[in-house]
Amino acid sequence: MDVLGSAPVASVPWVAWGGFALLVVFLLALDLVVFHRHIHAPSLKEAAGWSVFWISLAVIFNLFIWWWRGPRSGMEFLTGYLVEKSLSMDNIFVFAVIFRFFRIDLKYQYRVLFWGVLGAILMRLAFILVGSELVRRFDWTIPIFGVFLVYTAVKLALSHDHQVEPEKNWLLRLSRRYLRVAHGDYGQRFFVRENGRRCITSLFLVLLVIESTDVLFAVDSVPAIFGVTKDAFIIFTSNIFAILGLRALYFLLASVIDLFCYLVYGLSAVLGFIGLKMIAEHFVPHVAEHLIPMWMSLTVVAALIAISIAASLVATCREDRGPQDANP
């Protein structure tokens, strides 16, 4: 039984997994050691350039998947990438709140996000491998994922205005209670010696909060990708390419993320759509597959995100013009 019209899971040789792992390690090393070896606050122009770079890499890899695995796999990768990329917009808002709460200088935020991305990659790999095995062994997990996504969609739409409270993070509380936290300002360092004792810095606490927060995002996004395809290789690669560009996207949009006031409803609609499709594909597979094939699912996901962004920009423009119109 296929999900959202996807083909059965194709056998991917281990050399492909190993090659992709080497590619990710190379890109991360190049990013940290060569392109960002000097600590600085990225400019808007620099963030835009890096965003284009990471998106271009994803497009090139998508074309490779299209050539190697065929059009269906190519559309599955693109849909998965769009879903994960759009959901990461919600991450950006939360990350901005966390950095403001801890008063982390902009030039140190990149280091936290770099190691945060590395942890996110490992967590996504674990989630995806476990999820793939569950789906392979128990097909009834698919409608359960679907119901969970529908629930998440409703919850997201109803609670979008709730405040993020980093001080209530469970890992932060445990760390402050059981670990020694340095009191001084140590810049980009995570571990220091203070009064002869090994301590963690406040920057490391921020990293822990970022990592624990990403676990919650992964719980939402990984089941959503299983609503696109059951191919673990496509799921993992599309997720990772979206995550690799998260840091550049953060520095590009963090200061203006509040402008996208209706984006949360677009994300909610995407999760709800995928969840309902997963349920329908399980109980009435032939009907659902013929009503909305893979190409249409891709179109719906892209349209929902585009409409929510466009509506947000229109609403923002009207709000900006409001005071001027009232004072001729």
C-alpha cells in the first residue's frame, strides 16, 4: 500500500547512503573550517547568498534523484523538501525567542546553530530509521501518523499566538540543577574551567535548549514526510537538505519572521492535508491515489505555503498603509 501515490520503497545500495553521508560531512566541514572560520555577525546580504547556495544544492540533488530514480522519486524529494523547509519557518521564530531570552550576541548564534544542525541530523536519522521500520512491519502505523498530523494541525492553528517560554524547558532545568554553570562571559566556548572546576557555559545551555526543541519539531515533521513517501533515502536526504539551509534562512528571516502572520495557517493546512491523505490512503487506497496523485500533492503543498505567505505580505502592507491613509 503506497502513501500519497508513492512507489514502493526501492532498494538503495549502501554506497549511496555512504556517499551522501560523506557529502554532508564535507559540506559541514567546509562551512565551519573554511567559510565561517572567523567569528562574525552575518549580514543580510551574506545570509541571502548562503540561502541561495543551500537551495541551489538541494535543487541540483533533486535533479540527480530525478535522473537516478525517476520522476516519481524526484517529485517525492521535492515535496518532502518543501514540507520540511516550510515547517522550519516555525523553528526560526522559536530560535529567535531563545536567543533573545539568553541575550546571545548575533556573532555567536551561528556557532550554536551549527552544532544544533549537527545534532538535528543525527536525531532525524534515528527518527527516520525507526519510523521506516515501523511502517515496514506494521502498516497500521500510517493512519496513526495521519491522525497525529491532523491533531497537530488543529493544535498549531489554535495555539499559534502562545508565547514561547525557554525558562520552562525541561532540559534547561535539569542542566541548571545538576551541572555546574559558569558565571562569566566566555564568548563562543561551551566548556571552561572556573575556579579550577570544569563548567558549562550559558552558550552550551542555549545549545541544549535548541536541541531539545528540535526533538519536538522532528516529532511533527518526520511523520509528515512519511505522508509523502516511505522511501527512507528520499525522506532522509530531503530532510537533511532542508536542515542544512536552516542557519542561513534564520539569519535572513529572523528579524522579519513576524511579518508572516498567516504562515502558521498554511503550515497547519499542509499538516492536515498530509494527515488526511495518509488516513485515506490506508482505508481507501485506490480511490485516494486516483483522486490526488503525487504531482497534485506537490501542487497542493506548494500552493498552501505560497497562499499563506502572500496573504501575510498583503496583510502587512495594509497595516503599514493604514496610519498613512488615516492622516492625509
